[in-house]
Amino acid sequence: MLDDRVPNFRRRYKARGFLQYSETSIDFFILFLDNEFLEEVCEYSAQYYRKTIIILEVFQGLIRKKWTKPDLIEIRAFFGLLLTMSLVSKPKVEDYWSKDPLTKTPGFSEVMSHDHFTQILRCLVFYDIL
């Protein structure tokens, strides 16, 4: 028997529509990760931060940069960086933001700071935790 805490991923999420041959990869991305889904991810991630991460930070005496709930532009940029990371392999996540001209990955620091990327990554949740 499944544990009640296991989220049900068979809900209403599915591709919405069809792509034409001439459409771009971003159109394909949006077909599966539409605004409604991404807004829920932003909200669930904010809930997770409020219920979990902030308590751990207070308990451990850690002082971190203030959490800001990602908006649609930021969460799309985050997923875009993740997809790019799958194409350009580096040993550590922070290597993508290297300032060394020999190992630098162009565009990453212009899209999002490393701190903000890891902040979203720490709190990323795809289901309602309440």
C-alpha cells in the first residue's frame, strides 16, 4: 500500500496541444511546462521554504540571503540553465559560474546568479506539501 505522503503525479498535467514542424524548442518546453504548472511550482517551493528551510536556518544559526519566491521568468530561466547543464558537463554546479576565461560557461552569470540558482534548487518542490 502506498504511503499517503507520496504525491499523486497522475493529475491534470499533460502536453497541451500539438507542435508544428516549424515551431521552436521553447515552444516544446512551454507545451509541457506551461504557466499554470510553473506558477504552482513557484508557490509549492515558497511553501517548502516557509515550512522547512527557514526553520533549519534558524535552528542552525545560519544567516542566508533573504528568500524571494521565484516568478515565471526566473523559474523558466532556472529550468533553461538546468537543460543547458545537461548539454555542458562540469564537475560542480558552481563551475558554470566560473570567472576563469578558460573554464567559463558563457551566459550563466548573465541569466541568474549562482546564489539565486542554488536558492531555488534547495527549495524546488513540484507538489503541495501541506
